Amino acid sequence: MLRLGFILHLFIGSALAGSAMIVALVMGYGTLQPIVLSALVGFVAAFPVTYFVAKALYNE
């Protein structure tokens, strides 16, 4: 399950980080710090999402 989690986190993390960056840009934060912070928040938020998705895929 760990290998599956790593692969899923690659895709889920980049999707959530990219979405968070787009939200920051739409809100008008165009400097480096808010963009990097939003990408980091999206990357960290992907850990529980990845866990639940991997658990659901592995149990089926």
C-alpha cells in the first residue's frame, strides 16, 4: 500500500497544490510568498486524501 500511496500522492499532491496556487492567484496574491505557501498547503493537504484513496483502492 505504501508504493501505491507514493504514486497517488504524486498526482493528488500536484493537483491540490496547483489548485491552491490558482486560488491564491485569483484572490490577487501575486507575490512569491503566498504562492509558495498555498502550494505547500495543497501538498500537505494531499496526505490524508492520498491515505483514504489508497485505502479504498487497496481494499477493493
